[in-house]
Amino acid sequence: MAIVTRPRAGVVYVDESRLGKPQATPLRIQTEGLAVTALIFHPQNINEFDMQCEGLSNWRGTPSWTVHFAQKAGKAADFQVIHADDKRFPVKLKGRAWIAADSFEIEHIDVDLLEQIPEIRLFTEHLSIDYGSVKFTNGSSRLWLPEQADFFLELGDHHFFNHHEMSNFVLFSVGVKQDLKEPPQPKQPANVRTTK
């Protein structure tokens, strides 16, 4: 489940969670962040990366612009962070995206480490995501979402590979409407006479 919130204009937060039991592995690792990868191109994150259009190519037979991106040198890397042993390790990324020439929707992204993190023995991290259009049955909403993803990780002497296929999407939305009205005026008390 991914919860997307916009606390203010131009800022997006995504909180992703999964239900289910992780497979038994030497280290407990779950692949999260599939919902946020395309946000590399969001205005709040794009200044963290150098972008270079490599020209018109194709993705699965359709014309696509290929864009290479890499974390900017000398700029704090905040897009991905690993927390280990109460320490924070920023992850510097690079990759390539295929963007549809007609709709400018992201069709595919490959993301890799720009630099290894020897302190936690993170030597390889590769994420490959295919995107597609999803139409929801509970309305006319259509979103561009991950369809499948492959994740490979080399952490110390351990190698991990996860393959994900996403389907049966359900859209929940919460709307907030505030209707402000003048408070009712208190009624004037009737003239009261008292006699002694």
C-alpha cells in the first residue's frame, strides 16, 4: 500500500508498506520504494540530480526519449537513505529512464548505485521498473503505476533478487471539504417584567 500526501503545493510524501511475511533469508530485507522511484523527476527532487537527454529511442517498439540521471556531486543525497546501527547512510544513485515521446509518461526506469557504501558493505543495488497505465473500476481515474520490478542487491557476502508483479490495484482517496457559515446570532431575550 502506498499513501501519497501533499502537505503543501510542490511537496509530495509517499509512505509505502507491505503486508505478509518476509522470506527467511540471512538478513531481513524487504523491497520498498517502488512507488517513489519515478519521483526522481518530481520538482522537489529533480535539482538533486544531473539530467541528460540521450535522444529519441524506443521502449518496446514505441518512440521514447532516453534520459540519463545521476546524483549531483557536492549536493546532499536525500532521495534514498539507509538506516543501519542507528546511523544514516545517504545513497547516491544514477540511472536511465525511458519516457514516452507522445504522452511524456515514464515507461521504464533502471536505477543503480553511483557509489558503493563500504561502511555497510553495500556493493550493488539495481532496480528495474516497468510502468503502465492503470484504469480504476471505481471511477474514471487513470494512473501511471509500476507493473513489474526486479531488484538485485549485493550486501557483503549476500546476494538478493526479488521480482515483483503488480496488479489488482485499488484506489482509495480522501477528499476534504470545509463549509464555513456565519454562526447563528443569539436570540434576543423577550422583555421580562418582574413584580414585587
